[in-house]
Amino acid sequence: MLKKTASGIAAGIMVSIGGAVFLSCENRIAGAVLFSVALLSICMAGYSLYTGKIGFIPEKHDQEAFSVLLLGLLGNTIGTILCGLALRSAIASYGETAETICTAKLAQTFFSTLVRGIFCGILMYTAVKIYRDNKTPLGILFCIPVFILSGFEHSIADIFYFAASGIVSLKAFGFILTVILGNSIGGMLLPVLTGTLEKH
């Protein structure tokens, strides 16, 4: 359990670094591209990222797979919260930018947030699938900037942003749960569809 959680924390740290560079870039395109360092590092090092693993649950859904998934999510949450709090204290501008971003996120409707989460989940699954099957980072280098520039929601990155913003509320908690749900639906959508087609 400790090893699985630690792997999740490591992934959370890398997502936080990706989020930090996005917060520091005035150019959104540059920030979106550089955010790719997070998933590149996670995939190459084999860390446990919830949004990178949920899409593979349809093909492997035994107790071990769920254990890795849930403990990884716990670790992701711990890693991003700690990093968000630390960077908010160390670099004031991060907190200010994160607060602006998170305030806008909380103004979204439930449906808007869910749909944004679903489409991010699709892209995250695609990025990791391409990396696993073809041993190339191209999926990551394109899918990550696409989900950011499209305004889609990534639950683990959002936990970092909220920790850095200093916003703590039931509405923020509900927002994160909605994004996790959306990421989960989106991550499993393509493998479920392709699995159904293969059966017929």
C-alpha cells in the first residue's frame, strides 16, 4: 500500500510541476506545451497517475488494478496538495494566478465541468495508450496541450490549482469530484467502445 501511494505522490509532484510552469507562463500555448513534462516524466518513470490508469480498468479490473488506481489517486491528492501549498507560500504570484483560474472554474455549471472532464479523460487515455503501444511521446506532446487549450478539466491538476489558490470550500470539493467523474467516464469511453466493437 505504501509503495502504491508513494508512486501516486510522485505523480502528483510531477503534475504540480507541470501546473506550476503553466501558472508562470504568460503565453498560454507555451504553458500548455511545457505542462507535458508532467505526463512525460510519469510515463517514463512508471509513476501512478489516476487519469493515466482509469482508462485501462475495462481491460483489467481485478482487485490489484483497483488497489493501484485508488491508492494512486490518494497519492496524487497528497502530492498535489502539498506542492500547491508549498508553492503558494514560496511564490506569491502562483497563488494569485491560481485563485483567478479557480474562481472561474467554480463559476461553471455541473454539466459544463462534467463534459470538460470527459473530454480530458479521452485525451489522457489516448496519450498513455499511444505511449504504451508505440513507445513514442508524440501522443503526450499533442494531447496535453490540446486538453489545456481546449479548456478541458484534469482532476489532479485542478487539485493542485485549488491548493495553490487557497480556496477551500464544499463547492470546490464538489467541483473536484465532478472532474474525477468526468475523467473516469472519458478515460473508459474509448476502450469500452472499441471492446464492444471487437465483440461484434
